[in-house]
Amino acid sequence: MLYLAGHLAVAVITDLRSRRIPNRLVLSLAAGGLATALWKACVAATSGPAGSPGKTALQAVGDGAGQVPVSLARMLRPAVGSFMYCVSGSLIVLVFLLLLDHLFPGAVGGGDVKLMAASGLYLGVSGTLRAMVLTFLSGGILSLIMLAFGLSRFREKIPYAPAVAIGVLAAAMTPITS
């Protein structure tokens, strides 16, 4: 979370100063997101019953030579599912924002799209959907504030990294309740 917050803070500062989000920053954030997704996948593979009460998936792999492929499949299923859940969050943002930019050219900057997509790796599907809604809400509020105080004019492009940071961090800190 600290890695994500640090990168978002740097993105906000650079976007406010230069209206650009460096690719190096986004690639670093994405690399951390992939590492986090892999870590979550490993945790999912090693923490939980794998068909045997009281045994983790890795312990169940060694139970009986004839059951190794079945147990290995049981072990990998949550790992692959967890990894794909994180990657899917990123892909959802990427597809949605690229579609939005196609329908309304110039509506979203390329750096903002990449920043949201990289952040989606940390949040998974539900967190990414929350982050998108919160980002759009905070972006609207920030735009109105900038217009009200004369910091921006109507239809002028604004730095959107602050809205992305607010939306992503709020989504990351919001517990999922069912």
C-alpha cells in the first residue's frame, strides 16, 4: 500500500507541475502491482484447505503419489484465480478508459489511463470498479473547485492524477462488505 501511495504521490506532483505522468513511474508502479499480484497468488496457494481438513494446498501436494496432479491442480486454482483477479482489475480500467477516449477523443490523457491501469493491479476487479467511480466523482469535484477559483477554464484539460490518487487510495482503504 505504501508503494502504491508513494507512486501516486509522485504522479500527482509531476502531473500538477508538467501535466505529464512519466512512463518510468507507471512502469515501476505496474511492476510492483504484478509483484503484489504474484504474492497474493502465492499466499492463496499456500493458505487454505486443499481438500483435506487442516492442511494447506502445499501440504496436500505431498499426500500420496497418485493424487499429486489433482492436489497440484487444487493448489494452483486459487493461485491462478487470485492472479487473474488482480490482472482483470487492470484490464477493466484499460478497456473502459480506452473506449471512453475513443468515444470522446481527448477526454482522458494517456498517462491517466496507464496510471489507473497500473493501480488496478493492486485493487482487483471490485476495488478497481470502486476506484473508477471514486476517481470520476473526485475528478468532477476537483474540476468544479478549479473552475470556481479560476484555476481552470471550461473545456480546458486539467491534471487528473490527483483525482486518480484520491479514487485509488479511497478504494484501497475501503473494506469490502458483503
